[in-house]
Amino acid sequence: MARSREALAPKSHSPFPQQTIPAFFHVAAFFLPHPYSLRSTPHTALIPSSLPFLQGYYGYNLSSRYCLQAPSTPSVYVLGKLLYKDDYLYKSRAVVCCSVGDSGEASLDNTMLEVNDNDDDLITAKKSLYEAKSRQEALENERHKLLQELAASKLKQQELLSIIMRNKMTVTEHTEPVFVKKKPLDEMDEDEVMLNGGRLALLIDDDSQKLKLINDGPRREIPDWMARRIGSVRAKFPPRKINFSEVNTSKFKSSELPNPTEVWSIAQAKPKDGDTLTNHVIEKEVIQEKRKALERALQRKTVQWQKTPEEIKLEPGTGTGREIVFQGFNWESCRKRWYLDLAPKAADLSKCGITAVWLPPPTESVAPQGYMPSDLYNLNSSYGTQEELKYCIEELHNHHLLALGDVVLNHRCAHKQSESGIWNIFGGKLAWGPEAIVCDDPNFQGRGNPSSGDIFHAAPNIDHSQDFVRNDVKEWLNWLKSNIGYDGWRLDFVRGFSGEYVKEYIETSNPAFAIGEYWDSLAYEGGDLCYNQDAHRQRVINWINATGGTSSAFDVTTKGILHSALHNQYWRLIDPNGKPTGVMGWWPSRAVTFVENHDTGSTQGHWPFPRDKLMQGYAYIITHPGTPVIFYDHFYDFGLHDVITELIEARKRAGIHCRSAVKIYHANNDGYVAGIGDTLVMKLGQFDWNPSKEIDLDGNWQKFVDKGSDYQVWLRM
């Protein structure tokens, strides 16, 4: 249907000039909910008064079109319009669905656009548009493909790097030497020499910028001024050789350093005899050492004067009564220079509240652990030299720690065989013979008196009834104390000889603290530990009585009972009289409590403490009377350093000592509760208890240690 431009031109009251009519349609559509009826009518007649903008505002000449109208309101109208833009006529037909609601207001909805393709200019433009869209789609596809390839390349690179990192150690171990070509150097070309192996070969390839930089050098050319300076310096050096043949035939040789033994060293230089300056330096060093020793002695005296009278008084059987002993070795310590390893720990031990350190046996020994001694005066052992031992003891003294020596008096290994082939002739300074061995030792043909204790079958048992033996032993103990610096003793296997001899040795050597190892078996019935262990602890107390109370003893009874009691049998920790069931319950000041040592634990493991109950065991012995012993392995190797230190702090704050009173409140399958002294109460196990639930406990109590169902400690505020 042909129409002239003038007929289709917008009216003069249109808001847009003819040249700037927008090329879009201001249309909208409204859905008709009712069936349609088709009729033909001019648009101007069909536009209701509520839609004046469709005719008046846009100002288009509207022609007659078909219009869809619903039987009832709201109505639907279909309008057509033609638009000018510049000099081109764009013919279009827009279907506008208009709906009029009950309120009389009109609204527009979806528009269906149809384009007349008869115009040549329109076809050309459409074709150009389609071509542009096709090129754009092709470019988008190509870009998407490149992005996919880039992502795949990155993923592959990450996989290769992960494989390289996993196998870098294996690759490094199996890489070839620097020169991979198996030819003599003079037969190789310069290009044949290459570096192989190492991380650089794994991280770069032929295309890598790093490889190019290494091979070709920096990209920037060297400035002339720098080249001249390099040339002026280079002239002083031998000319550069470009191949190995020139190197081998060159007159210039690499500098050869002198032998280190030919070079004078001040560290190896020996002072000249009679040199005045040297003598002055030596005298000055001696004076400084004496001054330091006097200062340390004065400091120890000052600390002792500041202590209470109870702490100043020392008894061999109890020490100050507030000792906390640290066993400073295990069964494997002889594999190291142990004295040098232990000495630096003195400061930490003192800081944590330890007061005495039990050192390993010092003498020459057939067994490296030191418990088969031979020459008693030879202190060069598997643990270190005599000088290293003295240095270790000095470090302990510098931090106010007692040094307890592990002395083996029951037996001694011989140096020679007798005429009958029996090893019973001793050497060294104490050159004893068979007369120093008890006559009832079945293995070594001793000619002394019968033994006053049990026989140790691995070595000759010494007859302590002989006067010369006792005199030599007392002289040796005094030498260890005065010349080496020991403060006290741990006496090995005291079951082998009478406690009366121990009393004589202690009274002569006057140690600050002495502990005897009286270890025998507890009572069992049907494989289970008997509740009543009075006979066992009585044997230990009998030996202490034999020493006149001058020595304490390890409370083996308490250790054995704890093994079973901590497995929900806490009733084992109270005897019929309401007291603790070990030696602690009968003679607490002479009871040295422990949970493990070098024999029961360590790598020997003769009687190991239950691993999951270690801290319950320490909570019991550290908060109770007696003298507790901390094992080296637990403190430094098992990670219990801080928790044990926390318990030691609780003991010190509460003022617990070896004679503190114990009142047991509960001991059943669920747990154990006891008050020690007047200022500390503790609980073991899952028993639901706190000080407020106890009628007999008055005062204000604060929880100091809380380890849940394992143990808890309260202090009186």
C-alpha cells in the first residue's frame, strides 16, 4: 500500500523534529483475558479518551487497520504506524495491545513487531547487520576457544609442577653428574658441556625466559663506559679460554692454598716457656676462677641464711623435707656425652622447682650404664670424663641444686682372674682380693664372711663386714664429696647388704640426702594385686630402721598400688586405718615416691607405669607427703614438662613437705579425694566432687589445676 512522505509526516505538534524521530517504538502489550472479536475500524475512532497519547502526543497519521476487540471490557486495540528517520523510510507495523481496566486507566504491554522487507535499503541494511552479527559470533567463538585452551594449559602446568615437587627428592638423588657426556674434557666441544640435575633443570625448558637469560645474558647491551672499565680490569687477569684444550695447555695455573697444618693458628699456638706476658695471663685466669668460686660459695651461703630454720636443717634421710628430686638420666643416656647434655638444663630445672638431681653412676664399669663398677676411682665413664662430671655438678650448684651420686656398693667387677680362672682379683687403687667377697657367693669363690643380704649373681658381692672394705668405701665416698662435689647418694641394690653398714657410710660421709633402692615384689593372688600390702611396705621400713633412719627409701609399694588403683580401683589408696597404703602411710618422711625410673621404664621397661595414667600418678605423688621423684623421660621427652611444673607449683604454694598430714575423704571405684596439710585438696577420677560439697572443709577454696576427670587441685585462699 503506497503512501506519500507528506501523508506520513508527523504533525507539527510532535515533541520530536522530523530529522530526530527515534527509531524505536513506544509500545507495550496487555493480555486480554476474554475471547476476541474481529472488526475493522479507523484507529482514531478506536482510541479511547483515556489513551490520548497514542494519537495526540506522538502525532502520527494513523490509517485504518483491523482491530481486535473483546466482547466486554477491558478492550484490546491493534494500531499501526509509520516512522520517518532522516531521508530513509522505515516501514513497519507494530501491533500494540492496549487494555483498559475497570478504573478507566489504560496500560500497554507486549508489542509484536513486523518489518516490511520490500524496501531495498532495508534489505541491504538487514544483510549488513546479519553479516556483522555473524562476524561477531565467529570472533566470540574464537575467543571462547582460546580461553579454553589457556585454561587447559594452566591446568597442565599445575599438574606438571605438582609431579615435579613430589618427585624432586627422587630426581635429585638420581641425577647424573654435572658433565653428562661420558667423554674426557679435552675431547668435548663447548656446546656439549651442560648442567644436568637440580631444581633449575626441572623448572625451566627450552622456551623459558630464565633459560634464555642464563644462556644469553641480559638483554640490555653493555654501555661503552662499562665495557671500557671491564676491559681495564680484565687486562690484569689471564685471558679467557674458550675451550678445554686451551685451558689444559695454558701457562696460568689456579692458585693453590697452603695446607692448613702449615698455616700458623693462634688457637694451636703454644705459649713459650718463661714468657712474662704468658705467665701474667695464666695467673690472671687462675685468680678470676678463684674469685668466681668464692662468689658462688658466698651466694649459696646467702641463700641458705635466707631460708627458714626448718629448711636450713638437713637430715640425710629427708634433706630439708621439701626436696623434689629429678632423675637426670635414663637407660640410654650412656650413648651420649651425658654430663655435657645435662648441664645446660640446670637453669630450667631450678626454675621449675626441682631441688636435687640424681646423676648416673660415675665410675668405670663393665656395663656402659655404670651398674657393674670396676675401678671406683676412675670416673671416666660412658657418660663423660671426670672433668665433664665436675663441670656438670658445678652448673647444678650454680643454680642451687643438690647433686646426688648413684653409688654401687653391693658388688664390684674384678680386673683379673685367680689361678683357678675365677674373676675375683680387683685392680685400681682398691686392689682387693677374694677376701673382699662374701663366702656364700656361688660364682666367685669368695673367702670373706657370709652375706648380710641377698646375692647379686652377675658380679662378686662385696663383704662389708671386713674392716678394710668399709674403710676404703668411706674414704671413697668422702673423696667423691670433697673432690668431685657430690652432695648426697642414691644407693643401688641395698637388699644385698645390711642397713647397719649403710648407716656407718652415711654418718661418715654426711650427705645432704640419701635414698636406698630396696626393691622386691608385691603380693599377688591369682594374677591380681592383693589389697593388703602391709608385708611389703614393712620390709622396706625394716631396712630404713636398720639405717637408723639416716636414709630414705623408694616407696615401691605406692608405685605398685597406683598401677591398679588408677584403673577405677581408687579404694586401694586407703588402708583400714584411713591412711595411704604405701610406705607413705607409715613413714612419710622417709618415703621417696616415684612412678617410673630407668629400670621400670625407659628402654628396659621391666615394670612400666600405665602410659594413659602418668599424670594421675604424678598428681598423686606430688601433692602427697614424702619426697617425689620426676623421671627425665617424662619431663623432657613425653611433653609433660609444663603440667608437672604446674603440680610442683601447687605443692610449693600449699607448703606441702615430706611430713604433711593426709586426710582421705573418699576412695571408691569412681575416684579419690584427699586433703593434704591445711591448704590443699585434690581429686582423682570422675568422682563428682568439689570442696563446697564437703561438710568438714571450711574456708574459701580456689581451683588451681583442672584436668577434668583425670585430676583436680584446689588451694585455700
